[in-house]
Amino acid sequence: MGIEVVTFSVVNSILYGMLLFLLASGLTLIFSMMGVLNFAHASFFMVGAYFGFEISRRVGFFPALVLAPVAVGLLGALVERFGLRRVHKFGHLGELLFTFGLAFVIEEAVQMIWGRSPQDFQVPAALNFTAFTLFGTGYPAFRLFMLVVAVAVFAALALLLARTRIGLIVKASLTHPEMVSMLGHDVPLVFMSVFGVGSALAGLAGVIAGPVLVTQPSMAAALGPILFVIVVVGGLGSLAGAFVASLLIGFIQTFAVAINLKVADVFGLIGVTQPPAAFGALLSDIWNVSVAQVGPVIPYLLLVAMLMFRPMGLFGKRA
Amino acid sequence: MTFPMTDTKLADRSAALSVAMPVLTVAVVLILLPNLFGSNAMISTLNYLGTMAIFALSYNVLLGQTGLLSLGHGTFFGLGGFIATHAVLRFVEADIAFPLALIPLIGGVGSFALGSVGGWLASGRGGMPFAMITLGLAELVAAAATLFPSIYGSEEGVSMDRMDLGSSFGLSYGPNVDIYWVIAVWFAICAGLLFFLSRTPLGLLQNAVRDNAERVEFLGFSARRVRMSAYAIAAGIAGVAGSLAALNVEITTVHALGASTSTLVLLMTYIGGTRHFFGPVLGAIVIGLMKIWLSDISPAWMMYFGLMFIFVVMVAPGGLAGILANGRALVRSAGFAPQSPILAGIAIAGGLSVAGLIIVIELAYRAGLDAAKGAEISVLGLPLNAESGLSWATGGVMLIIGVIALRPLLDRLDGKRHAIAQAGGAK
Amino acid sequence: MTDALELRDLRKSFGPVDIIRGVNLSVKKGERHALIGPNGAGKSTLFHLISGRITPTSGQILFEGQNIAGQEPAQIVRAGLSRSFQITNIFPQMTVLENLRCAVLWKLGHRYTFWKRTLGLVDVAEDCERLLHELGLTHRRNDTADSLTYPEQRALELGLAVASGAHTLLLDEPMAGMSHSETEAALRLIMRVTEGRTLLMVEHDMGVIFEMADRISVLVYGQIIATGTPEEIRANPAVQEAYLGTAKEEAA
Ligand SMILES: Nc1ncnc2c1ncn2[C@@H]1O[C@H](COP(=O)(O)OP(=O)(O)OP(=O)(O)O)[C@@H](O)[C@H]1O
Ligand SMILES: [Mg+2]
């Protein structure tokens, strides 16, 4: 693997990791405040991409960058107010099932409105140029822009948490979850806001990812499980953990695709070029496995291993 | 002490009766069905419903009986299918005359063994960690399956011919109805086993883990072992269901062990009702039929599943079985007559909002996904047009009026019930 | 003779906060031992440590001579030490009878049986009838636990601890929140069902304690400041200062 592949892969890993963190941070906030693991979080990401597509088609990409997340945030707040809050009395199982059903319905609704095929969500013209050239290969400006937005949101979020009243409450609830019950009469409002903001973050991630990843109805189902891997591996309720795990998954997934290596190649190094025929078809399957194919498996191996051996995750305090 | 003896005897007799009745009913229904619905299409529908019913029953060992939300139960359905398919292929290859009707036993035992391993991994805790780890395991298996084309086949899956093993038990396994009998017998066996399980000490402990896993530990039991056993048993029965599905359609694809299968069984079981033994069967039948029939006439069938599921989660956690049981109790109760006018009003308002919702959804599909089919559409017998404001308004107004009317009606029902309860208490 | 239960320099801290700060305590076989102390002294925490709900930071818990510190709750129950909870901890959606059935299964050797019907187990049925009768819940046998009144739920809570057949019982405020007459009834119930067993019980009601306890230990701020007969405790100046002062005035 050449130095250029490594360099670009590192940049892409960080980019993908930051994008994942935009999603995981909202999911983590919602979980720590409300104790709900929101299965529909990736669906809000998808809705963000579709809203972004619709809005930028009409009034341009940059207004969409603001309007779409706001719209998704409102949608999230409505879902909390009229859905989640009502199933609270049925306990966590009820809440889990509700968000699960919601994810299902959102995917159907997106297909109902926009159809099953991918949308033509283009990179805006203003950002459609090569940012820099390295080793003779150009790097698209839009990707840099994504990185900037993700970092900016991260900074803004950190500031919000450190400086505002609601931020303080949220932060306190991260470390002392039982504190939330002492918020008094504001609880429902705080919950609704947190759910709304979390959804808006997911929506924002959708808008900036839409033109790069493909905007299609399966994008939520493809990303959802990965998000859970991140919050579990990072430690449920830990923002720092989510950050590290996001980058980790970003690196794993990016590099797995970039590494062009098969099991057969490894054996080729020691002079074995054919699988021993005696072991039959299964061995020849293994023989032909490439790193790129194993890539999608690794996050789930990580998840299962983590839940078994270190259920509190990398940074979590709670099991 | 004398009372316990007579008491248990009485309990035994009524228990024997309450067991015999459903057993007889199930047997009679299973025998009658293929005679009532003889067409080949109907038989294959019945076969599908039968496998799904077994699958849903197995899932309820986890969800209803042990309170565990598994997001990866489809894995064992699919693995059972692959084990059965490969078993048939191997037996044919080795020229062993293994009776086809017993193949699900192999699929079941294989899934049970795999489920024991999975259960050992997943059962450390219940609740959300359990849901996450089952999701992780399922994704792991699904992602890893693509690495082993010799086991899971390529995109088209692995196929076999169920007649290759020859006939046994007087069945040639050519016609669908032969498979029906296999499925019916396996349904009876599985339902019987699971029903028996729910009446054993282990079944009782599973309920205890559902209610309060921590307390179970303070009674000397390991909640983990209880969860593990539930997981393995559910996996084994799901393997039987998967095997039957493989025999029925003679092909198994990687799709069978994917997320959509896991989702489907969750929807069926929960919508059917997790607190009644036969609730999941009801769910499998209703959802299965909707899947087969509705998918022909409406593109929105998945949407209806999702909305039904959310409705059940939010309003009727007992599922369809719970609604039926409550309804029956209500009709028999003395308070039914005075309530019935309000109930009728609720039924009308509810029906109106559902009809309005259906119209809006169908129009939306016609305007979006199915725009190519033209704007003209007939919904519930009404000739509508996805481009006409009037059509949309019809649905919208029905929906809104229905919902607005429901609120005060429900309040009045509450008031009425309160009054009835108080009058009853005063007596 | 070894003590039924002996704690040696037991400590527990939650993060930087020391809650149990070197507790030494011995409970003799067959005695009724009361543990008293002001709110937040660490009584429930001590019970959690003994019963295996949480693991001690350091120190030993000797149950019949064996160190059980750090063992799983289930192991400890099987060894013969069971407990009840201050906050009712039962199986809310199961019937009273089913609650009790679960509790007697291990003792009677049925464990995780899946080849016999529960209803067919004669020993389970008889034991549960006896327990129902003792607890005064016979008429409620088929009602779900969450539909019981508060004293009935407390009785069931006690029943679950007793049903396991353990000969040493830890009862955490079994009568908390009961009215005077309910407390009377509960006390008689406890005396009856714990006949012949070793009992360590947390209780706030001084009347109850002086009536039933052979010995009393006083836990204040994570340490045992005194142990002795009711008379000794009544006379102990440190206890009067730290804890009994107010109670005595009330009694006067
Ligand atoms: N998990 C925990 N983390 C931190 N502090 C805890 C924890 N559990 C208990 N504490 C603290 O330990 C102290 C002792 O609590 P404990 O419940 O043992 O008191 P108690 O003597 O049983 O009081 P009460 O009479 O009110 O039941 C309290 O100050 C409590 O806040
Ligand atoms: Mg206490």
C-alpha cells in the first residue's frame, strides 16, 4: 500500500469518523438523559439527507444546511412529545419497541414520498472543486467542508454544554443519571429539547453526507447498527467514548476497503498457492476471503466482544 | 391439612380440561384446513402461515415469556433453513434414505446447538444490552455469511429438491399438501412442547426473570442460565420453522437470516400479543395474510404493518389477543349494555379515522412511489385522484373528524366506566 | 461454636465516599439480632454487602466460618443466607402463589426442571400452601402481586425470603411504612415464620426492637458503635448521645 493511499485513507477515516460522531453524540445525549436507546436515530439522519436534497433543489444547498436540520429537529421534538412520552409508562421495552417501529415507518414513508431508487443529491457547485492535490491525486473540497462542519458542530456542542444552563443539566445527567429526576417541572421540556437537538444533529449529518454517501431509503438501515456499535464500544452515555469509538470505526471501515489483501495472498508469501484440496469447499471459501470482505464483520465482532468482556465500554462508567 | 389435596385435585381436573380443549381444537382445525381450502395457492399460503406461526411462537419464549427483546431471532430461522437444506443435499449425495419429514429435527437440533453458544454470549444481562448483543450477533452472522458461499450460496441461495429423498410416512412430498401435513404435525409438536414448557418450573422462572431478574438471583437461581435456556430453546424451535420453510420453498437465501426476518417475527409476535400463548399464532396469521394479500393490492402494506405495530405499542400492549380477550370480557360483563352506545360511537369514529388514514396513505403512494401508474386510483371503493385536492381533502377531513371525535368519546367512556365501577362498589 | 455470621473490618466506598468504615459484627446462631442506626448510616448497604448485591472494598464476611465476601447472590442464598428488601422487590405480574413457587423451587431440588409440570409437584404445592397460610395470603393466592395492598406486599416480600429455606435471614425494615396495628401483625408474623432461625433485622421502631431482639447493634456513620442486649444498649451513653436521645424522649 503506497503512502498516498495511506494518507488519503487517514483523511477519509477522520472524515467518516467525525460524521459518525455527529450521529453518535446525539444518540448518546438522548440515551444519557432519557435512558432510551433510539433505534430511529439513523432514520432521522436519512430524513435529514432527503430534506436537504429537497430544500437544496429549491433554494440551494447552504439554506438547506440550516433549514433541514431544524426541520428534522422539530420532527424529533414532535415524536418525543406525542409518541415517546406516551409509551414511557410501559417501561424501557415499550420505548425500545416504539423507536423500532418508528424506524420502520420512517423508512416506508421515505419510500412512499421519494421512491426506492437513489436521489440525485449533488455536491453544491460552490464546493465542487479540488481542494488540494497530493501525490498527484486531488482531494475534493466538499469533503473538507464536511470535516469543517463536523468539527464546528463538535466545538459548538462542547461550548453549549459548558456554558448554558441546559448544557449544565445535560452534563450533570451524563455523570449522575439519577440527577435528572431532580430537575423539577422542567423535565418534559428538557427531554423534548434534547431529543429535538439530538435529531437535528442527525439531520445535519444527513445533509452533509447526502451528496457523498448515496441518498436512498436503505441508508438508515445500513448505518443504524454501526451507530449502536459505536455507543456500546465507547461506553453507553459517554461522549468522549463515542468520539473515540467513532474514529475507531471510521478507521476500521475505511482501511478495510483500502487494503487489497486476500487470505490467499498471505499463504502466497510462504509459497502455498493452492488451498489443500482435502479440506474441500469451506477452506477454499476462507482462501478467497479478502480484507475488504472482512471489514463489515469487524465492528460487530468488536461489539460482541465488548459486551462480553467489558460491558461498560471503553469510557463508560455504567455497565 | 386437608384443603390442599382437594384443591390440587380440583385444579388438576380443571387444568386437564383447559389443556384438552385447546389441543382438540387445534387438532380439528389443522385437519379441517386443507379440506376447506383445497386450492394449491391456498395450501401454499397455509404452509407459509404454519411456518410463521411456529417461528412466532418460538420468539415469544423470549419476548413474552422471558421479557427479552431479541433483534436477531431471524438468524436461527435462516440457519435452520441452511442446515435442513444441506442435510437434504448430503443425504441425497450419500444415498441415505432419511425421511424428509424428520429433516426439521436436524435443523432444530442444529439451531439449538448454535443457540446455546449464542445464548451463552448474549445472556449476561437482559433489557437493552441483550437487545444490542443479539443485534450484533445477527449482523455478525449475516455479514460473515457472505464470506462462505459454499455454505450460504451466492445471491440466489442454496436450493434442493425435496422429492430427492424419496417418500416416507406415505407422503411423496411432491404436492404442497404433503408439506402441509408435515408442517401441521410439526406445528402441533412445537406448540405442544412450548405450551408444556410454559407450565414447567423453568417456564415459571422465565416469567420471574421477565418480572424481576435481580430477585431471581436472590432466590438461588442464575438469571443468566434462565435467559440462556430461553434463548437456546427459542433458537431450536426457530430452526424447525426455518427448516420447514426450506422444505416448503426448496430454496434458502442469505436473506432468510437477515434483519428483515428478525423484524418480521418481532412484528408478528408483538402485534399478535405476547401475553397469551396463542397470541403470536394470531399475529403470524394476520400479518402473514396481510403480507400475502395486501401486497397484491397496495404498495403500502409495509407501512400498515409499521403503523399497526406502533398502534399496538402505544395503545394496546396486549396485542390483538389482548384486544380480543378484553373485548370478550367486556361483552360478558354487566357493564356492557350501558357502555355500548359510546363504544359504537368510538367504533364509528375510529373506523372513520382509519379509513381517512388509508385514503391519505394510498394517495401519497400514488403521488410518490407509484406516480408512474397514473393519478387515478380507487381506494375502499372510492374513485380518487392523487392530483385532485378534493381527493386529499376527503381523506384528510375523514381522518381529522375521526380523531377529533374520538377524544370526547374516550373521555365519556372513562367517565361511564368509573360510574359503573362506583355503582358496583356501592352495592 | 462458630457464629452464624461474622463481619471483620468490612469496608465499602462508592468512589471517594466511604459508606461502610470498618464494621465488625458477630451474629450468634439462633439469635435475633437487630441493627439500628439513623437514616443513611449504611444499614442497607451493609445488607447489600452481606447478601452479595455489591462487593466490599475490603474486609471479610464469614458465614458459618466461610468467607463469602464477593460471592454471587445466588451462591450465598444456596449456602443458606437469604434476605428481604427495604424497597419491595417481588414479581409484580405474577400471582402470589407463583411468587412463592419460584422461591421454594431451589430448596426442593427442582431447580431448572423442564420435564415436569409445576402443578404436578406435590412438595411445591404443599410448601406453598403452608407459606400462604403462614403469611395470611391464602385468600390472595391467585391475585397478581402488584394488586396486593402494601402490607400484603411486605408479607410476600418476607415470604420470598423465608421460603428459600435459609436458616439465616436478613430482613431490611420489614415493617417500614406500616400503621401501628399493621406493625403489630407484621411483628407476630415475623416472630412466627423465623422461629428457630438466625435473624438479623434492620428496624426503626424501638418498641418492636426491644420486644423481639436478643441483641442490638448500633450502626452510625458506617461504624458499629455498640453491641449488646436491649438493656445494655438502652443504658449505653454513646448510643443515647448518637442515636437514642430523641427516641427516648418520644417514649417518655
Ligand atoms: N450506589 C451508591 N453510590 C453512592 N452512594 C450510595 C450508594 N448506595 C448508598 N449510598 C449512600 O450510602 C449511604 C447509606 O445508605 P443506606 O441506604 O445504606 O442507608 P440506610 O442506613 O439503609 O438508611 P435508611 O434508614 O434510610 O434506609 C447514603 O448516604 C447513601 O446515599
Ligand atoms: Mg436502608
